[in-house]
Amino acid sequence: MSCGNNCGDNKSSRRSFLASMATGAAGATAGLTLAPGITLFSPAQARSKGEAASSKVRWGMLVDASKCDDGCTACVDACATENGWQGHGNPATDAQWIRKVKVTDPAKGTSQTLPMMCQHCEEPPCVDVCPTGASMKRADGIVLVDKHSCIGCRYCMMACPYQARSFVHESVTDQRTHAPRGKGTVESCTFCVHRVDEGRQPACVEACGGTKRGALVFGDLNDPDSEISGKVAQYPSQAIRSDLGLKPGVRYMGLDT
Amino acid sequence: MTLRTIVSSVFALLIVAALASPLLAAGSVPVPEPAKGKGEQCVADSQFMRKNHPSLLNHQRDDTLRQGIRGNEFSLKGCIACHAVQGADAKPVTYEDPKHFCRTCHTYVAVKLDCFECHASTPEKDRRAGDLPKEHPPTNAISTWRNPVSQNCQGG
């Protein structure tokens, strides 16, 4: 596969990159310079104790499909471990917060894989249809299920065009403390909200970076200095099913279509 | 005092005794003594916590989940961490065990709680040293489901 959208004007991108580093040091973007030109970005500083999530922040993810390899499931495995949703050997009913999907261009015969998970829509249909208010969107754009009020009706699963939500069919024990889950409720990707609130990256992003692919970038779409905003501004990217007008927080680039 | 009076008095006493015996038996149910938590004292006065812990937990859970407010003291995670009761195997007992801190009182007052349908009832650090065992790796990692992506992106 060619380098697609990634072989842009390196000089200008590097200049803006360095500029963003300089502002990032004083601003909300946290960057750790490893070497000249190589900076580790973390999504933001952790909020202080007792501080609520703010609508000034809009968490988002940019998936570079051109860097996502067929056969690699690092993001899926990391999510399952982080959130404790291992399957029961029933693919039809097992919970699946994130999955790899294969997209094929029949004209060219080429195919790509990309991760598909809750797209954290700005206008989430799952929230619209929920009869109890359990399906909800946080101020910073993270869409969650409040399992305290979820009655397991699964309307949200039908409403979601991305098939991102799962219903827990079996009793669950030994849950991760930061990711409670139980039989009879619906669940989906939380953007690893427990990590994000600590100022850390979601587990899938960290795992993808660990494989040196770096196909996933997470950050604040409202912060013009963030890495994700820079990439969204610089490279063409698209929302899946943008025709629905849901304004997802997850965007995809490098799609060979 | 006539014989009839004496007989009726004794009969009345027997009836009273028979009626009172279940009440006396109820008094013999031991008052629970939940295990003491770690540290010097709870996040608030014990009597206050006994009375108000349900509303404190409910209030904080909504703040945390819906508003993203983290780090406040009335968390279920905090209760579980501090009040873990060691079992015979030197590991904290789960809610299945009658000795579990929450269960000691909740059994006594016959109040069912469903926190542990979703939340773990023991501290995580005592349950797993590292990551989850991969007995059941996630299935269907490469999805064969009908998905909107392939339909939308084909040839686009």
C-alpha cells in the first residue's frame, strides 16, 4: 500500500508541529520531547479532583487505515484486557467493544482493515432512543451507558448504525474495578474514560503505538494545538456514514477508496 | 380464689408465654459485627456512614459517571479497598461469602443489594497480579458481521 495521505509537505507540517510543541508546553496539550522533532503527546492534563468534564473539550480519535494491518488485533486485545470483556466462545452474542472490519473495494479488488468501535457521536442516536436516560453523552463528548439505569431493552443497539454496542448475556465475575459490567445491560467503548480522566491515552491507542504502527491518534478536537486537530486539519479524513449527520468523534483517514 | 379462677389464670399465662416465645427467639439473632476497616477511621463518622452510605454512594456514582468528577471520597472502590475481609485462603472474600463486609449487615437487615452484579466485590490488586488471563481471547476479532462500513466505502 502506498503511503497515501501521509506523504504531505513535511516541511510545513514539521514547522507547525514544532510550533504546536512550543504552545503545548504552556497550554493544555502535554508534550514530552524525546529528541528534537520527536514528541510524545498525551491527550491532556488530568483534571483536578472534583472537577467535572468540560464541554470545552471534545475527545476524538483519528484512525489511519493505511497504517492498520490485516491480522493485527493489538487494539482489540488491549481493549478486552483493559475492560475485561473476554468472550465466552459465542461470536454471535459475545460482547465486543471494538472489532476489526475488512473493507473491500470491488472495483480494484483491494481491501483494508480498520478498527470499528463506538464513534462517540455528537448527535448519538443511542441516546435519542434510550427510554430510561441510561444512554448518555458526557460534556466532553464521550458516549456512555449508565448501567445503573439500563434496563437492557437494547433499543440503542438497534439505533446504532455502527453496531458498536453489545448486550451482556452471561453473569460476569472478576470485573475490572474501573470497568464494571454485568448481565442484562448494554455496553460499548468508553474511550477508556477512566484513563482519559487521568490524562492517559485509551488502551487501544497505547497498544497500537506499541506495535510501532501508530494508526490511532487520540486527543482533543477542540484544541487547535493538539496532534489530532493538526492531523485532521492537514490530511483528508472522513466520518463513517457521514450522511447520517451524527458528527462522530472518531474519524478515518488513509481509506483507499 | 376459686379453682376456676386459678385454672383460667394458669391458662392465660400459658397463652401469653406461647405468644411471646417467637419474639424472645427473634431477640437472640446476633447483632452483626462487621469487620473493622483499614486505617484509623472511615472517610466520615461511623454512625453517619451507617445511616447515609446508600445515598452517598448513589450521589457520587452519578457525579462520577455522568459528570466525570473523580477522586471524591465516597466511592464503592474505596469501601471495597478498605473493608476487604480476609478469607481462609488469605484472600479477600467476595460478596458470596457471609463474612463479606457489606453482607454482614445487609443479611441481618434483609436488604438485597445489587451493586455486585456489575461491580467487583474485592479489591482488584488482590484478584490479579497483572492483566486478565487470556482463557477466552476475544472472538471474531476480524468481523464477519454485516457492517455499514463496507457498504458505504465500497468503490467510494
